[in-house]
Amino acid sequence: MSATTPTINGQTALWGMDGSVYTGIIVSFSRDDDSDEGEILDNNGYRIGDITFNEKSKFSLEILIQTGTVLPVIGSEVTIDAVTKCIVKSVGKTYGQKDWRKFKLNATNFVNLT
């Protein structure tokens, strides 16, 4: 019986810091669009409309990585799903027996952030 080599297929993530470039494979991805909301009331206190503000997109990715991979830091600007200026809010690593080394990244893009 010949040995098999595991092959992982998927969308590749690419990032770099301090002149180094790192890659990983995206295992999961989610995007949630959200905003804050305010009421518009008439002189009698009845709600006659809404206003939305602070529109934002929240991203969450889980990426397979290799040992020694340097992760983005909280506060970094990243581009995700063609959306620029996403601010990294949290980063975490996971390890497991008979599992791959992964990291999870959560980032937020505020529509009006320039």
C-alpha cells in the first residue's frame, strides 16, 4: 500500500507584514452588513421615520496556516472580499490533535471610514 499525501483545496488568503508574505487556505468566511438606527418622531411623539447611520460590514474568516506564520495584528487594515479598509478587531489561533493549525480573524469595515 502506498502512502497518500493529503491535499487541501480552497480559496487562498494572502497577507504580508514587514516585507514578508504569508498564505493560508480559507476554511470559512462570513460577512454581515449592519447599521445603527434612530427614530424620527413627529410633534406628537409618533414614529414617522427611521434614520440609519454607522453602516458597517463585519467579516469573520477561519484560515489554515503553517507553523511560524505571522498573523495580522489588532488595528491593522486589511482588504477582504474586495472591501478595503477593514480594521482587524480580533485574531486567534487554534490547534488540535489530528487537526490543522488555524487562525480566526474578525474585522469591520465602516462605510464612512476614509
